[in-house]
Amino acid sequence: MSTFETDDTTAKILEHADWVRALAGRLVGNRTEADDLAQETLVTALDRSPDRVGSWRAWLSAVLTNCLRQGKRAARRRSVREQECARSDSSGPTLDVVSRLQTHRRVVDAVERLAEPYRSAIWLRYYDDLPPRDIATRLDVSVKTVDSWLHRARRMLRDRLRRDLGGGDQWAVALLSLAAAKPTAAGVSIASWTTLGATVMGTKLKLISACVIAVIGATLFWPEPTEAETEPPTTAGDPNTHRGSAGGGRGGTGGGASGRRTERSRVDTPNTARTRDARALREVNGLVLDSDGLPVAHVPLEFSPRAGEAVAVTSGPGGRFEASIPDTVGDFRTAGPSGYVTVMEGTVKPNSNVPPIVVVARPIDLGGHIVNADGRGIEGVALIGLPPDDFGARFDQLLEGSALNLARTKSRTDGTFRLPGLPAITGASIEIRHPMYETTRIPIPQESDESMWIELARPESTTNQFLGRVVLPNGVPAAGARVGMGMATVVTDERGEFRIDRYRVAVDDRIVAIHPGYLPAKLARAEGSRPWPDYIELRLAGTALSIRGRILDAEGQPREGVDVWIADPTLLGVVHGLPVQVENVSAGARIAGASRSGSASNFLRADLGTSDLTLPQDAPTACWSWVTTDEHGAFTLEGLDDRSYRIRILDRETLQSVTSNTIQAGSAGIEITLPDDGMIDEVRGRVLSLGGAPLAGIELQLLRKSFESILRRPGSKFDFGMFSQGARTRSDDEGRFTLRRVPEEGVFVSMNGDSILEHAHHVGPEARDSEIEIRVPARCHLRVENAADADAVRVLDAEGQPLDVIVQSGHGINAYLHMRVSDGRTGVFSVSERAQTLVFLREGEEVARKPLALRAGDTTVVQR
């Protein structure tokens, strides 16, 4: 790191004046206060500059933070003095006003002191009155993430206000009196408030009232139950429950839990956490490791449950920790100013005894500018944190109770970006992507650097790209149109122009351009015909079409709350690792980012053969979009091309589904009947091991594959599926289970448990009259060492047929054909008890094989 002398200290400090003002603006919401803070910072810096400065911005940031902290302390001391003066005043109304003013200030101050993203989450939820789903859409995160942010923000507000307003119940009483008060209470006019130096604006009043509700609502009116009030967890199946299935993924970077939940199902039907009483407690034992797999002691952690209060714990000797936590789904993460940030969350699920492992690293703050060759900032550049290729192989432990959580962001309009609290992992990198520039990857620095200068280059040659532009029907350039060829998609610039890298395309037989509200522009090229032109122009057609109709039951009555979507949409390509459809983009559906628990990106780079991946989806997206019928059974499907479509209908309560005959886009008055027959009142069965032993505590859930998108490239196929969830239950001590109201066609039972590999059994008419028997293979764990001459391993059964290699994390499952070997070793992975032989490979060729003798529940280490 370079070191500057202070011969020109004044010039150096003033050179960073704009940066200091910008930083103050980010830390202080009020512009006037931000200007005051920046001025105080610069004066203090000029007065107290050290002899040598390693990083001017890092030092100025520390000075600013100190000034801000001192200012807050002074404000609190001034507030106390004002309150004491008010108490000595004989005027009752003025006393009341001053007291409320101090509470106002402290509430607003507490909110403004929240770090991002918690401050924005509180504002959007309680001031803008947005539900978590809308906040998730706006911030491009999952609903679970928003719920976690709100939960932690409320807890932080409670702690701060309890500290600022007095212990015990004093803080809650003060807030309640604030919520009940009006600005004109006790005969005091708004002018009197202003005279006291506090003109309270409507926005702050609304925010304060919302905070009162957010902070004290659950605390005062729903106190924590005593042990006597808790009830045992529910284990019986409910025919109306829905939960994300644990879908398999062959080919993703971290396959995800499949399925979706609509707003109605999240309110009316419990998931795993809701079927069990969230107030029940369980004991867990976990472990904290660093990014090289070594244990770390004295790390403060917080367990954030999906339901219930957060729990604090600290790792002890050997990185071990014990905690008594709510028996619900949740994650362990680092907490407080510990000097560590979370790399992998330690996940906990009901009925799973997999120990949560939290992986931590030292945090660094990165930031700077991304520019082109002319030095101009580039907006919308994606920066994605990537773990080292050998990351999984660094750990001797089974990481099924962990979930990777690396940062990502996009550059702002001026090309600036920030990646605060990024884990400093040796060998990790940041991938930098923009459709109009060369993709690049840089190592993550091991020290903070908020003055990075990253220059992106235009492609040197156009021979490896498809070039063109998209125009509207009137010939005007279509800025922001999305263009797809094969599996690649890009967005046009302000001139309507696009570039598509040939290596990303895989199949170049057609190119499609789409813009919301318009019919798509399409060009096709037959295999073996002349090559594409040097410059491709795509002209959008007319207005997109729609299909309008009603869904009826068998008696001809309208069906409300039924999901309707296009069964055979047109694939546009892959965006953020997920397939997107032409019709959904045209209808304006949001582009969802790839789940952190899975993506299709590896399919573009690896020879995976026939593959499948399942991911969660809580709301309609450009990948899979649906509408829900209203009280009249009516629906409208927008964004359609000028062709015929088949429509899929699903009753989310029963998983009954029907697909229509082809319907021409532009049609209206369509009526489709969803029958209510073909249901089995009760399905009974047993879950057994391959040897016939009963398996207790296995979770079973009904699933229906509702949507499928198939991506193809030469020699490979990627089958991407979405599932709807139905009733679930668990097997008893004899392995028996019962599911009620089950469709006799098109559904299957998914089985999950710590001791087994995920397994699926299709339900058919035979389940109506007899008990079904399901044999499930046990899950075994395997790790390879000293295999320096191999770059991958494969597992075979007794007949020499390849078996899936399973990599499971806290948020999902992946099934691969091979397991990568890095520096002669692998991480711990799972295989079926049927595994008999381990094959060592190098560049796809066999170099050796060894027999396997696996034991369920143990990790077998194989030495090359």
C-alpha cells in the first residue's frame, strides 16, 4: 500500500472534499446535517492530520465516523438538558410537548442510525406500507431476506430505544404515549412546537407512528409464552399445506429447494416452521470455521429464525457452540462488531440433526469506479463475488448445514460501486459483467480498498460476436429491449444496439428481440445455411396480444383463486442463470436474479449430459409467470405472440390441474372447466430401507411439476422445472404415513430426511385401493484425498452404472455426474448406499478405480 507524506496535507484533504460530502450524505439522511458533518470532518482533519497517512479515504472515513459519533453524543446530552429544563417548567402542556419531542427525536434518530439495508426495509415496510413481497421485488432479494431484515431491524430499534428511553417498561410507555399524542394535544399549537425548536413534519410523524407499531406491538401485546404455554410440535399431515419441496438439481452451482408459495398460501397454509409450534425449543450444536476450514473461537453469532425471537451465542474452544433455539427454520450468522463476516450461514431445519456450520472471514470494504476506455463511468455493471474453485475441498466437515452467502451489486449511474463487508477469502474473485463489454474477473483484495479503478474494454474483435440493433415498428431505436439467441440474452443500449458473444450462444438457429407491450421480432436460420449477416436488424411487430376467459368448476360456477399460465411459452434465453420466456418479458414480468442456491450457469460451461434443476419461486417472474382468477373466475394472459397457446390451470389447494387445447392469441370469452373428480380420499403407505427396515421421521410431501423449460446445446439437455406443493406428513415409527385428498394422476410423493437420499414416488390409481410401499436408499458420505493425478471422480453401482454425486447445502441439493477434485482432494459429498466403485478421472479419461465399502451415517475417506 502506498504511503503519502503530509507536505501537501491541505491539498490532499481538500482533494477528497467531495468524497467526504458524499460519504456524509450516505450516513446522514438530512442534507443540511450532512453538510455540517462534512465541514466538521474537514476542519478536524486539517487540524489533526497525522505525519503519515496510508490511505486518505480510510483515514477521512474514520475522522468522519468519529465526528458523527461525537455529534450524536452531544445531541443526546443536549436532549437531556432540554428535558431537565422542561421538567422544571411549571407549564403542564409545555412539559408534555417537550417530553414527546425528545421521544420523537430519539425514535427518528434510532431509525436513521440503522445501517443499510435495515433502514430502507423499515422505511419501505412501515412508511410506504409495502408488504414484504413488494419490498423483495423492489430490492431484488427474496421474501425471506426481507423478513430477516425487518426482524433484525425491529430488534435493533427495540434495543436502542430501550437504552435511550429507559429500561424496564419505561421505553414502551413513552412510545405508547407518543402514539396516542397529537401535535395539538393539551392545547399546544403547531406554532408552539416550532417555538421549541422542533417542527415535526408529516413524514416523520408517520414514520414514528409506524415504528411504535413495529417496535412495541409484539413486545407489549404478545409477550413471550411461559414453558407451560408451549405445545408439542405438530407431526400429522394436513391436506391443505404447501411447502417448498427439496428438489434435485443436476448441473446447477447449488441446486435449490423447489416449488413456490403464493401470498395466499403463505397466509393460509403453514410451511415446515408453521406446522411446528415456533415457541418450542431445541438444542443444537454447531461449529465456526474460517475460510480455510480451521476452527475459530470467540465469534459472536445470532440465530435468526423464521418465527420467534433471535438467539445470541458465541463460539468457544475449537469453534464449537451450543444454543437453545426455536424449533423452526433459521440461520446462524455473525453478529456485532466481531471482526468477522459470514461466508456460509449455518442453517437449521426442523427434524434435521445436521449440525449447522458457520464459515467466517475477515471483512473488507471495496468500492470505486468502473469506467470505459475514455474514463466515463459505466452504469449497471454487475459485480458478483465468487468463491475459489477449491473452496469446498478445504473442509473436512459435511457442509449440508451450511449455505454460501457472497455479495453482489451493480454500479450506479456514474459508474461507482460499493461492496461493504466483503469476505476476504484467499483465492476468491469478483466477476464483472456488462453486455457491451468484455467480462472480466479480478481477485478479491485482502485489504479494504474503496478507491478501485476498473476499466472495462470493448471486445477487440467482432468476429466472435453477433452485432445488430432493435427498432420499434416506427423505426425508432428500441432502447432496453431484450435480445435472445440460443441461451444468451443481452439488453440493447440507448441506440437500440446489441452485442452477443458467440461462445455464450451454444445454438444459433434463431434470434428473438422483445420489448414489453410489443410482438417479438424473430429471425431464423436453418442449420447448414449461409451464416448470419455482419449486422442484424430486428424490427418489433405490432402490439402484443392477450387471451381472456374464465375458469369454471364442474357445475359451471366460477373458480376464484386458481392459477393460470401459458403451458408452452417461447424460450428467450438465460438471464442471471435462469431461463426466461418471451411472453413473460413482453407482459412486463420482472427479471429475477438466480437463487443463491442454484443456477443454470454451469450448464453453459460443463459437459453434464442430461441435467435437471429445481429452484424456488415465490412470485411470478419472467421465468415462470402466472395470473390468479378473480371472484368471477376471470383471467387475462398478456404479452402473447400471434400464435396458438395451451393454457395450464392449477388449484393450489388440491393440486388438481388441467391443460387446455390450443387457443389462438387474441381470443376472448374463453371458458375452461377444472373438474373436481379423480381424487383419492386417502393414500396410505410405508417408507422402508432397501433392506426392508421401516424408516421413521421421513418427511413426505405431494408435488406436481407445474412448469418446465428445456435448454439444449449440442450433446446436452438441461431440464428446468418448477413444482407446486401439496399436503405433507411424516412417517411414524413403523414407517407408515397417510396423505388425504390426492389427485390420482400427475403428482408424486417427495421424501426427505437426514438418513436418506431425496427420493420421489409417483402416485397412480393403484394407490386408491392398496397400501403403497416405497423403498428408499440410505445416504452415505464420501471424501477423497491424495488424488493428485485426477481432476474428477465418478461413482458406479454394482452393475457399473453411474450414480448421482450429491452435494447438499443448507438451501438445496445438487446432483452431478462427476465430483471435481482440487489439489488432490474433494469436499464431503453424498452418494447412495448402492455405490460400489469409485472411478478416478483426468480430462474425462479413467486413470484408476477403487472398491467402496460405505456405511450410512459415516464419512468414508478414500485415499488414491
